[in-house]
Amino acid sequence: MGTTLPPRGSDAGTGLGQRRLGVPALVFMIIAASAPLTVVAGGVTSNYAVTGLLGIPLSFLVLGAVLVLFSVGYSAMSRHVHNAGAFYAYIARGLGRPAGVGAAWIALTAYNAMQIGIYGMFGFALSSFLGGVTGSDVPWWACALAAWLIVGLLGVNKVDLSAKVLGVLVALEFLVVIVYDVAALGAAPEGLSTQSLMPGSLFGAGVGAALAFSIAAFMGFESGAIYNEEVKDPRTTARRATFIAVGVIAVFYAFSAWAMAVGEGDGAVIGRSAELGPDLVFLFLAERAPQWFVDLCSLLFVTSLLAALAAFHNVVARYVFSLGREGVLPRALAATSRRTQAPVAGSLAQSAVALVLLIVFAVAGSGHEYGPLFPVLTLFTWLTNMGAFGLVLLMALTSFAVIGYLRRHRTEYGAWTRIVAPGLAGVALAGLFGLIVINFDVLIGLAEASALSWLLPLIVVLPGVLGVGQALALRRSRPAVYAGIGGGGDPDGPLPAPAEPQVTA
């Protein structure tokens, strides 16, 4: 496969597939990252079980409102800054180059953690599915490696191929969840109660953990801006897709969580979730639908995870491409395919990192006391929560970066877009980040605090600190590279020139 590198010192010709994605395709790619069936079957039931709160449906609406505020400034900035390393470029332009490089390393760590962690749940789910249907005993890691191969092949092909595959899978997931929702509302053993939507059902002891759990369902919504170099209209496509995706995710998950409470009964849903976990949805359907449909739902649970794997893989590949193009990473990592225009070097790099960690966890899980649940309780739980931790931190920083950047566009936007909405979002997201830190031991399933409670977050934050140091080193040793940080592929003009270093005798 032929590859191309961007010219040294030039941003011309990014090499990415140009103008392939429209609003519908981008919406599907964004929503695929959240894995709708996985969130409803796994995330919502876990939230009910762990927090003991009935108000889980309301948590999605509260977070949706916060992310709409975030999207006001974020989408306005996306009209001007078209860069495959979205958080990296936005923070560099709004808070300075050192903060931008630090954010880039946090983003790489967080997105990799989200993507690789999902392999754990995928391996377990596919192994269980094959065991139930065929009676075979396929190791989880073999199933994960099959997904790794498929995702890798999609990653080096045209982005619209991924969009088409993800679109079909997401549509089928929505269909299954809608069938479940309708059946649940039809069952309603305690009637069509709206108690789970009342503020008193959410805002009590445990609300921090509930919001920390629910925010994971939105992860990936911000990825629309990452494709801004590949969409049909970079000034409007990502903005529209982001708002649509946030609205759909918030309303759909809130409705489905409410339907679950109605279907089980307000008084029983927490206990049933604790008892059955993700099986709650499938057992409910098994009592009311033919076996072939239940098997299909179980298979779609697996493919929903595959869709999320592909979506996050694409995000990481584009971050690596962006950083390679600007010289923050080796320029060889900016190589793209002449045939597909995919960021092939970034895709292969992400696949390599994933393969190493899969091997590590496969070896560690051999004969472990957790048994078949090992990849779920370790690889999936640890890494996806690390990813959510890092991405919420990046969103909070980006909110304040938007305020800094949009000062250059006072005549185009009012105070609501430039200051008020991103400021409110930044404060809310900083508070949410604090709740995740406080409840991190709960999120990773620990009965009591341990070294993992601080070690896993440290693995996310430490690369950011080192990234700031890298940027400062580049300012001294490679000023031309430093000057280009955050500017690649951007038609909105260069960043302000960096201050000249002071030389003293």
C-alpha cells in the first residue's frame, strides 16, 4: 500500500480523505463510539446497581444540558480550527502551545484507554455468545484478536467505509433498544411512573457516582470535530452533527433508562439490576420474544462493541496523524495511504499499542481467580474509566480554551457563545471531573480505596505533564516545530508568533 508524507515544514496537502463525510454519516460515527446497546444493557443497569439511585434517567438529561452548553463554544471554534487533533489544537490555540501538547498526550492516553478497554468486554461477550450458541469454549483473548484484525483493516481503508459499516450497526442497535423500550413500557408492573425523572430521585447520596457513570455514555460525542478535515462542509457539518448527537444520546438514553425502571417497576429495578447486570435486558426480552430474536440481540451487543472499537480507533489514528504532521511526534506517523487517504501510520500505531496490551492482559488473566470475568473486571473496567477521566478533564480545559480563542472573533459571536456558555460548561465539567476523582474507586469496582484509585488516574495525567515539558523543550531546541503546534491543516491562519526566548549574557 503506497503512503504519503506531508512536506517538512508545510501544512499543504494533509493527505486525509477530503470531503467524504456528510452530517448523517458523521452522526452515526459519533453515536457508534457510545455503543447504544452496550450503554443500555450494561451501563444503565450498572448505574442502577452501584449507586442505588432511581434517578438514572434524569442524569442523562442533566449531562446532556451540560454538553449542549459545551457544544456551543466547541462547535463555534470548530468552524475556524480544522485539525484532526481537535482537543490538542483547540487547547493550543486557546491556552497556549505547552498546554496543547500536554492535552495531546492526555488525549492519546485517554482515547487509547477507551478503545483498548472495550476489547475486554468484546472478548468476554463474543466468547459467551459463541459458548451459548455452539457450545464451544473460545478464549476471550482470541475473540478480542479477531476484533483487533477487523478494526485494523477498517482503519486503513477509506473513512466512508467505516461510516457505512458503523451506520448499519448503530441503526440495528437502535432498533433492538426501541423494541426493548416498547416491551418494557407495555409490561409496567407498577404503572407508567415518572418517579425516576424527579430531581429527588437523583440528587442525593450517590449522585456523584451516578453522573460519573452516565458521562461515559457520551464519550465520543466530541469526535465530530476530529473529522473536520474530511467532512463535506468543515464550517457546518461537525457543528450540526455534534448538536444532533448530543441531543439524540441524552434523550434516547434517558428514555431507555426510564423504560427500564417502568418495565421492572420503580421498586424492583435497582435490585434486579444488581442481581442480573447486563442480562436483565436479554432475560426480559427472552420472556417476550422468540429465541432467534434474543440471539440476534446478543449478537448485536457484540457488534455494538465492535462499532465502538472502530470509532475510537479512528479517533486515535487521527490524533497520531495530526501530531506527526506537526513534528510533535515523528513525521513518519503522519503517513497516509495514497489509495484510501486513511492515516495508515496512525492506524497501525494504535493497532500495535492495542496488541501489546491485549497480550499483557491475556497472560495476566491466565488462571486468574476472576475466571471468565477477568477481561471485564480489569481490562474493560479499568481502562474505560481511565479514558472517561481523561476526556472529561480535556473537555473542561477546552471550554476555557474556547473563551481564550474566541476573543479573536468578537465581531462574529455574542457574549453567550464566546463567554457565558463555555464558561458555565467549564465550571460544570470541572465539577464533574472532581466527582470522578472522588468516586474513582467506586467506578472501577473496588470495595475500598487501593493503589489503583490513584495509579490509574496518574497514568492519564502524567503524560500531560510530560507533554508540557516536551513543548517547552521544543521551544528552545526546535522553534520552527514549536511555532506550528496546533496549526496543521487549519485555514484560519497561524497561531500568534511565540515570544522570542530571552538571551542573557
